[in-house]
Amino acid sequence: MVKENKQGAALPSAGRAVASDFDNTLYFRDDEEPMRAADIFAIIYYQKRGGLFGLCTGRSLVGVRDVIGPYMRPDFYILASGALVVDGEENVLFRKCLSLETVKSIYDQYVPEMEAVIQANDTVYTFEEASYLKTHIDSFEELREGYVYGISFAADSIEAAAKAAVQINSKYGGEVCAFHNVTHVDVAPRGCSKGTGIEIVRKAFSVREMYGIGDSFNDLPLLTSSDHPYTLTHAPKELQEIAEGVVRGVSELLDRI
């Protein structure tokens, strides 16, 4: 549906949508300014012009909602690497879950070597001590009646993460998709990716032009599914080569639309 202003004319950005990766694209955890004011203002202005803006991430809903707080209101969220897609009111557009047995098997194989969290029920669970955005559990059985979307690992190096992703896809490929994300591995249900999330959003909102922006290897499905793929100056060379444009931040992309 094309948005119109009070005079009935279509708004400048109507029919367009931007899907942005979160970590190290829009949110920079270790920076003095984790969320840049220029990006926030550019997003708000772009939405006022009729464009749709959403987040496309491996994080849970709580993991982004509690971070962005009152600063912005996305029109959609692609979460847990495409296993869950919701609109701005958090109505579910799509969800696909993993079996608890599969998650437990992967966890048992990799937890001795890597820190891991489980994506479920719109939040993140850990067997370690509860911390910001992480809820402690004592047993997988506590998740038995809920929605389990995936599991994520933190490796010691890029090489270790890449190797683990290959191993998981080889052993569990009939059930899962493992995505290499720098030093992390994000595991989602088979058939789910940031790219499938893009297609769900495209149909749900009748998007004519989809812009995507991300900075890491797990953003490849996001970029290849977008009409206009963008990446950042700190992204790997492989991403820059397939991008329509390389920008310094989300605000620079929005200024071009």
C-alpha cells in the first residue's frame, strides 16, 4: 500500500524498504556512541517520507528492542537469521523452529570450545550467569514448550568459526543452516536466512524496491535478496565486490534514496 500525504500525493519514499543488519552496521557496542545520532535521525526522516525501515539480524527480539529503546520504531524485524519475522507491532509474519533435541546435540558438541546462547521465545538463554539481555536456564527442558529458533556460538577466531559452520552444515544440514559471522556462528532452521526474511517482508508490505545493508558474511543472503545491496567501508572485500555501493554508515545510504 502506497502511503500518501494529507494532500493525497504519494510520499517520496513510498514503496521502498530498507533492511539493515544490526551489529556493526547500526549498533556498535564498543563505541562511545553505540548508536549514531546521524543514523537515528536519518531513519526517522526516511520513515516520515514514506519509506519502511527494518532490522535484519541474528539477534532475538529482546536483543534489539531493549537496545534501540525509544530511539526508533522499526516497521519490521527479521530475527534469529530469518527464523522469526514480525511487523512493527510485533505481529508474527513468519516463524520456523528447531527441535530441542537438535539444538541440544549441537550445544553438547561445541559448548566445550565455544560460548553459546540459545535463541528462543523472543529472548536469549544461557547456562551461564544471567546478564544483560540474557536469561539463565538450568535445563533445556525449560524451553520444551516454547519456540526455539536457533543457537549461536562465539569462537576464538574467524578460522574456528568458519570451520564450525562447515561442520554443522555437514552433519545437521537436513535440519539447520549455519552462518559464519566473523568469529560467531549463527544456526537457524533449514530454509531460513536473512534472505528468506527479506522475501517475506517484500510480500507482506508490497515492497517495490528493497535496499539491504550489512557488513559481514552472514549478510550475504540479505544483500543478494535485495534490489539494491549496500555494505560498509569496514566490510570484507567479498561483500564490497557484490554491493551496489559502499557507505560509511546507514545515514549515508538513506541520504541516497
